[in-house]
Amino acid sequence: MRDAFISYKRSTSGILAYLIKNVLEKEHGLNVFLDVRNLTSGPWLTQLRQEINQSRSVVCILSNTTLSSSVVKEEIRSAQGAGKTLIPVFHEQCKPSQISTKFNDQLTSFLLDNQGVQLLDKRLLFIEEGISQLASLIKSADTFQAKSSNEKIERIEVAIDDSFKSLDDFRVLIAGISLVGVNSVNVIAQSEAKKSITVEMPEEAAQRLLTLTQNQSTTLGEFNLVDARKLEVSEVENTIIMNYSRQDRAAVEYVRDVLQREGINVWVDTMLPSGTANWISEISNQIKRSSGMIAFLSPNSNNSQGFLNELAYAQAFYKRIFPVWIRGDNYTDSVPLSLFTSQAFDLREIRGGYNAPDLTHLVEAIKRHIENQ
């Protein structure tokens, strides 16, 4: 695994990126990836994600205009989703306060929350001191490793269909279903006919994956993503499932009432009859029959195993997910890994009331989805 991936905007940081790479490698013995190609065609996003996944940290070189680059933003999102250490490096004339003012969004806030390096002299008289600081941060990068010395690893054979355009997309989905980091899912082999893929993953995550098919194998399981996620059209209802933490019930009930007034069928677990014996099975059946799911995001739900399990189950069945952010100052504290790159509807309370524009957009998005079913 490499030590660092350098993310930069060519027009403003090309020369500096080359300099940083050379000093880190020649004077500090680090293995650094720097993309020197013009990624204008081909599966460039998949290539970038693969390189990021193979790096312990991601160094983002920032000028005042760097975050206007869609490529740089996607690299930051990928690093965030993969649990990599992010290290911002600021040009001499670039200050964190300027960037946070100019690019006022969750992704920028997440990046700037990380410890970084300010380069003090663009004429390179003292720039090596800043690069030395950067090298120290890279060497101390703490990123989640899939296999620890005492962690049991399970091997799973997964049947797939043609909907997977790359092994990277496949790993992201499996990680989301089994509630682990993407780096915990390692592809071991793919059948010649490309109808199945064998992966290794932590034993606990593998058991969560197998539970979805009620397969109790402990050594080699087969999780069929072809049969498990496809239902007859007649079995799917125009109902939207609400997935949430009990601590956020007030906001959920408010949204439920708005959707019902708009003629949208919603289902909440409180609709289960009192004394339902197997409520887990009933919720699972409702998810399978539903048209989609609203995932209410908050620090409460992100720490709720029940919420995460229901979300993973819906994703396993190709259900449309509508992320709705209802609580928390920091988005990264509220959103699970499998939804990191999804744009959420912000319905947090603002000045005593809910965010009306985003609520209207949510209603419109759900109606369009149901009409296109």
C-alpha cells in the first residue's frame, strides 16, 4: 500500500505537486502517487478510487480555486468514503478561512477539519520545512486496515449480474450491505464467466451478509445478488418506508404528515399491530415490497444498528434511498458510509421551523420516482 495520494488542480498546483512528490520520495522515503494524465475520458473515476483505496492517506494541495475542480472534489469524497486520512496543504497565499468562506459546504468543512500544513514561501526558500511537516503527518496517518493480526477472515462467493460495471462498484455495495469499510472487502477471484466473485471480509461482516439470505454457513457461503434483489413488478407497492432512530421521532412524524397530505403512501414501523411476534420479518417484508426508503440521518441514527441494518437491507434490494438530514451540526457525524457520496435533503430545524425548500424538493423527488416505477 502506498503512503500517500496527491490530489491537486493542475492549473494552479501542478509544479508544486511535482515538487512535493519528489521531496517526499527522495528525502523521506515515502511511496507517493501523483496522477499526471489528463482524465477526460474512460473509467477515470474508477481508476482514481482504486488508487485512493491503495493509499494510506490523501494529500490535498489547496489554492483559492482548487475546490472548484469536480475531479478534486470527487477525490476528497472517495477518500472520505474509504476512511482515509486527509491532509490539506495550503499555498502560501491561501488560508483556511478564505476557502471555508468561498466553498461553504459539508465536503469543505470535512476537509478543513483535518490537520494540515501551511507552506510559507512560494519562492521555495523554506518550503522544505513545510514538506517535512507533511511527511510526519503522512507517516502518522491512521487508516482502517481490513485485516488485523487477530481478526478472523471469512470467504464468501457472491453471484452477480450485469448491473456491476466494475469491481470497485461491487466492493462499495458489499461493504454497504455488511456495514464495514470498503477496504475490508478484498476481491480474491472472479469466475471466468464473470457470474460470481469470491471475496474475503471480516467474519462478523460476512455473517451479516449471509443472514440476509438466512444462510448459516460459517466457512463458505453463497450470497446471490441476482435472485435476492429482484422481485416481480406486481409484488412492489408504491409505498415509501421510513427508516429512523426513535430519538428523532418528532421530525419523522412531521415529514410523514406532509407526505400523506401530498397523497404519498408511507409506512412506519409504528403501524405494526401491537404484539407483533416477528417484527423483524415484518419490517423486512415491507422493505422488499416498498418503492423506496427515506433514511433520516442524524448522529442518533448513525449509531443505531437497527437503522443501519434496515438501510443495508433496502440497498441490497435495489431500493431508491432518499437521504434526509434532520439533526447534527456536522454531516459526517450523521451519514453512514454507504450514503457518503449521496446528496441529502437538509430538513434540520432552521429558526424554529423545518427547511421548507428542501422539503418541497423531497416531495417532488418521491412523486417523480413513483411515477417512473
